[in-house]
Amino acid sequence: MIFDFGDPTTFSGIIAMLLQLLSLAILIRALLSWVAPDPRNPIVQFLDAITEPILQPLRQIVPRIGMIDITPLVAIILLSFIAQLVRQSGI
């Protein structure tokens, strides 16, 4: 499940929860991009600051499809996969 925060009482649960929250931030940033938010808005700046380190390297690998940037979708899938692996490891 995509935003299954799991058990936050274990180390792996906390890491998985943080990865899922990062995925949620990427989703919110992608949705906000449809309405052209004010770049000076503190919320927009915060979302850019925490998501850009994930999205920028992926943009160099994942090609655009016409005018559509599918990098956020790829990032969410990757982060969800990593969160699931962390959750299953039981660290």
C-alpha cells in the first residue's frame, strides 16, 4: 500500500515512515506544480528544499514524455519500494 506508515515504534518503522512522508511531499509538490504556486511562499520553498535532492538526480535519468515530467512518479515508486524493504528488514 502506498502511504502505509507501519509501526513507528521500531527503527525500521521510523525510517519507513520518513520515506513515506517524503513521498507525500513529492506528491504535494507535483500537484502544486499544476497551479503555478508563488515560489516565494514558505511552504513551496520547504517542499522544494526537501524534494529537490531526490528529484534532481532522477531528472538526469528519467526522460520527459513531451511536456510531462514523470520524475515525481518514479521517485514515489522508488521511495515506496525502499520503505517496504526497510519495513520488512525489521532493523
